Amino acid sequence: MTRIYFATDVHGSNKVWRKWINVPYTIENVNVLILAGDLTGKSVIPIIDRGDKWTAKFLGKTWELKSREEVEELKNKIGETGYYAVEMTPDEVQEYQNNPKKLEELFAKVMTERMEEWLNMVLEKVPENVEVIVMPGNDDEFCIDPVIQKFEKESGGRIIYPLGKAVELNSLPGYQIISFDYVNPTPWNTPREDSEKGLWKRMEKLVDLVTVDWDHVLLNFHCPPYGTRLDLAPKLDKNLKPVYVLGEQIREHVGSKSVRKFIKKYQPLMGLHGHIHESYAADKIGRTVVVNPGSEYVEGILRGFIIDIDPHKGLERWWKVEG
């Protein structure tokens, strides 16, 4: 029996990442860890050195810090929540505000540094017999891909960058995982988006990678299929505010129709998805089981699915866990 622990949408949270790499110590017989998409945080939080104190704006509150210990404590709190704390002077704050290119460079720097830190933690903490798949998602800038690829090479494959290939796990012979990071268009114009037509062309190129029967294939596709329990998100108005009717929040399907079409056409064993944080669910498209663990990274909660596959019998069971 092969046991997979699948999670997604950690968005820079140090706390959730630490919980994820500790899964082999808390859940019995885990062979594979998968963190599939949206690895990086969304913002840099300046901690401003004003000489006699430091100030910062975080989670709607203005912080005044009087000691180095308080600064480090806030840095830790910011990192736990998924953001990047950077100490700077008032002049540096002004410079970043006036120079978007320099701010982009800073953001890329802190993202890649945290990615390197996290992957070193994998090598230090995760047992060597556990295979680890780490994939970017639509919110992730392309600067992190070379970091994961470097660790894959230097670790001898203990860490796996799954894009552009069919991954054959040592713990699951005869099966393959194909992975996909792009999603259909969102209101936020994230780095890895494409039209439904563009998504279909990209996904069809993955078909040539598969060398086993499709009932021995797992799709590690960040975007969930349209029209399932996995892709329900709050409906937004033109100002990107949630829509309410009679006090009830309206939800709508926002997943990809092309991903759904792909699953219906090829009927893989299972679809592993994320992207929509609110849709913590499992569903089926034809014979294919599809799951989305959802995300509560700001709260520091790790959500995931445990998946048991018998190499001879196929998918045995799957269930949601969080903590």
C-alpha cells in the first residue's frame, strides 16, 4: 500500500509548511508528500527602523516595537501568516514606493530565500524514504522554479519538481503523476493563467508524457475542474467584493471547463487539485475521484487529503484531515 499526503495553497506560511514536513511523524506509513501550488506569500511587510523604535503595519494594526526581541517576535508572526518581513529605514520605504522594479526585485529575493529555507528543511526533517513533490501554482512567480529544480538535482531526486514530466514514484510502481500549474483567468491576473483554449493546448501536450494506462495516472493539476464541489468560490461584484442576497453569501463555480473536459476524456485514477481555498471537498467525474484540500494558511491550519493506493488494486480510500 502506498500512502500519499496531499496539500496545497500554503502561500508562504512558515507554520503550515512546518506542519506539512512533520506529517510523516504524525501520520503512519506516509510514503509521499505533495505540496501542489501557490507556495509563495502575497506581500512584503516593512518593519521600519526609526532610531528609537521600529514600526510596522500588519493585519490592520500599527505595531510599535521597543526592542530587538519584539522585532524578532513580529517577524516570526508575519512569517507564520505567510508574508515577508523586511527591516528597512524610512528612506528605503520611500525608495521602494517610488521604484516598482526595485520592489519586484525585493519580492523575488525574499520569495526565493524562503523557498530555499523550506527545501533545506525538507532535507533535514523529512525521512529519506519519503518522496517529496513540490509544485508552483498560478500565484507563484517563475523565479522559484529554478530553486526547486536545483534542489531536485542536488538532492538526488529526494525533492521532485514535477512540471514537464511524468513522475514515476519508487513507492508506487506502474503509476505516473502528471502535473500542471496554470489556471483559467482570474480577476487578479496572476502569473500562470491562460484562456480555456490555451489551457487545453497546454494539457494535451502532457498526454505524450504518459506511458501507462490512464487508470494508473494521477493528475496533479492546481486548477480544479468546473462544476464540481471543488471549485465553488464567493461571487464577486465589479469591485471584487463578495455578493450577498438576503444576508447569504452567493457562491459560483470558477474552475476550468478545460480541466473538466480533460478528466472526462482520459478518466485518470484521480485528480489532485487546489486553488479555491473555500472548496475543501471530494467529488467524482465519471470514474475519476477528484479532491481539493482547500486552505486556511492565514490561520496556520494545514489541510490535506490522505490517499491510499494499492499498486495492484488501485485507489483504496481517501479522507480529509486538518490540524
